[in-house]
Amino acid sequence: MEHRHNCRHTTKHPVSLIYQDHQPIEGICRDISREGLQIETDDTTLPNNAAVRVVFKGDETMVGKEIRAIVIHRREGCIGMMFTTQPENVARQS
């Protein structure tokens, strides 16, 4: 049973995950809520608790928006993240 306080919004926003001095990891934001987001990506090498910058690309309403988040879980093809800063209007624009 899922215990979320806020509903998820399904999206298809392309993103880049920026982690320290590593090459950016490209992915697709599959869902987003006021608390976090799920990224579909082939590269799931980020460690749990890694602090990353999530940079939105592609969509005119989202391009250039940046959110800070930490990696909560990883599994094949997917990274679950929790925001460390409150996103401005991101979940509402999805």
C-alpha cells in the first residue's frame, strides 16, 4: 500500500541529472509530485542519497527549470528522487 501525501502527475519531460563532476545523465521524468519525481533512464549508477540537480529540457513551459533532489531508490531503468528544495509550480505545470 502506498502512503503518499500528494498525488503524482504523469509527465514525459526530458531531464538531465547533474551529479558532482560526472557527465550528465539523460532521462525522462515519468511522474512528479510536490515531494519528488521518478526518472526513467538507462543509467542507474547514481548512489542512494546522492544530491543531484534535475534540469528540465525540451518543454517550453519547463525548459531550464532546475530542482535539487536526492536519490531515494534505484532499480533497472528507473530512479526515484525526493526534492530537497520546494519546486516552484513544477508539479502544477506537469
